[in-house]
Amino acid sequence: MKNIYDYTLSELENLFVYLGYKKFNASQVYDWIYKKRIKSFNEMTNVKKELIDYLNENFILGSIEVVERQEDIDVAKFLFRLEDDQKVEAVYMHHDYGHSLCISTQVGCNMSCAFCESGRLKKRRDLKTSEMVEQILAVEKELNLRITHIVLMGIGEPFDNYDNVMKFIDIVNCGKGIELGARHITVSTSGIVPKIKEFAKSDKQVNLAISLHASNDELRRKLMPIDKAYPLDTLMDAIKEYIGKTNRRVTFEYIMLDHVNDTKENALELVNLLKGMNCYVNLIPYNETSHIDFKKSSQERIMNFYDILKKNNINVTIRREFGSKVSAACGQLRANHEEAK
Ligand code: SAH
């Protein structure tokens, strides 16, 4: 069986035309599954019986299910079971600007970042496009609201699952589907240079975030093995190329790790690295996890770091902290779940 949520509108149109149906039947089906959120193809009252039969025989309407939900103020975390019994998670966050959802792109992750929970469990497989789309649909149903912002910052490296992620963006962005504005979608990468270049050419209007986390190669290499393959100068060149092509502002994520990457020297190095670039830095208070030794920088160290960037005209914000009670660091819920077994 195929999963209907794997299909972009144009793929569905092509399929229907190929089968002898009309192109507009695809828009009708899209309307039923994404606007009306039906649970069975039989509910599509304006679609021919014959096409409904075809869909029932060949397609499933989704495959993932919510197996656990944890809540705290303004945050809710969901653990999903996939059809092969693998688990991934998504985190809902309530912001003053809207309802944001952080979704997973892979089962596990191969990037092996020293501070990250997701990477402790190696990648088992990529998520299918439908499994990413369904995380949104499932959370909207659970919370009875419409998500307004998507960040691809859950478990996995989006650019290590590039094709499925690009298709996911098309489906979510489609006016006849979930209809989320491209500017409300953010893809975050640890820095896979060839994919950043490909992404620059792809003409997608979504936001790009780069997990930087260090101000020099020596330090970054210790935290993020990907730096060995793509050191900072290559990474920065690719990002400049992206900015040149798209004219879009890039976000740099920088986790604040106590006495690891949060010194005055680090801040000044960062200023040098980013000076004159169309970018902003998001300082992220580290979300401590029981399995990893890094500690979160003190409020004072974060503020000092922030001030140095600010004084040197780097756009900078400090990320609001969510959900330390709900094991909200990427991969924590899944890791706890796996270890309990
Ligand atoms: N692989 C992608 C996206 C997933 S991680 C990437 O690396 O960008 C999303 C972000 O959360 C990354 O910036 C990652 O470094 C960060 N992160 C991972 N573990 C964290 C933790 N315990 N606390 C805070 N941020 C964390």
C-alpha cells in the first residue's frame, strides 16, 4: 500500500491523469485530506465511487500513531510509533507569535554531536515524507489547533534526508494542502556543505538555520565531527553563496555550554567569523540531559556573550527555554523510552 501523505499535489495529479481520472480530482482529494481532515476516503462525497474504491485498494491514510504525550506550560512533547515500530518525537511550543512544531526527520542521527541526545542512538533510517507530514496532522488533532510554524530541528539531520525533506516542504507549503507559508518553515543543518549549495539553488523560500556551536575549528571538531569533513571556511563559503543567491538572512544556532564555548574569546572569534554577513545568532541555553556531561552556561555568562555580539553589531537573540520538565532536548523522550525497554 502507498501512503497518500507521500504525494505532492502534482504527483497526485499525474497519477490520476495517468489512471484516466481528471487532474482536479487531485485537488479534491487534497482538500479532503488536508482541509477537512477525513479519516476515511469514503467520506469524500464529491468524488466518484470508482476513484474512492481505487484509493481504498491502493492507499492508506496515514501510518503513525501517538504513543506518549508530556505537557508543561506552553510546551507539549509527543512520541510517535512508526509502522515498523520505530519511535520519533515532535515538540509543540506556544509562542506569542503562534503555534510552532519541531519535527523529526530521521530515526536517530549519524552526526554524533557530542552534546546531543539524538545522536547517541545511531540513525536507523530516514523518515518518509509522509511520516514528517503526519507529525503535523497528529499534533494538530491532539491539541485541536493549527500549527503556524514548523522547525526541522527534532531528531535527525534534514540534509542527510534531503529529497524527502524537500518534498515535505512542498507538501506543507502547498496552498491546497497544509498551506504553511515558506517563511514559517525553518530547516536546520549541522553543516552539510554540498546540500547547503544544492538548497541555495532549489529556490525554496524557507528559512535556513546552521548549527554552529563553536567559533573555531579546533573546538567545533570536538563538538561536531561534521566539522572534519566541512571545516568552517568551507561552511562559511557555502553559506555566503546561499545568501548571495537567495538574498535571505541565515540563522546561526549557538548552544551555550558552560566553560566550553562561552568565553569572551569565543564571542570575539564569533564576531570575526560573522562580521558583515546577513545573519543573526540565536544563543541557546543548553538543555542538560542526564547522559551527557555538558552543563548549561550561567545566565551571567550568556549575557556577557550576548553583550559582546551586540556591541559588535551582530544581530543576536537568546532562545527562550521550554520544557525542561518534559525531557524536551532533542531525542530525550525517545532515548528514555528505548532504554526503559
Ligand atoms: N541536525 C540538525 C537539526 C536537529 S538538532 C542540526 O544539527 O541543526 C536541532 C538543534 O538543537 C541543533 O542546533 C542542535 O545542535 C541543538 N541541540 C541538540 N541537543 C541540544 C540540547 N541538549 N540542548 C539544546 N540544543 C540542542
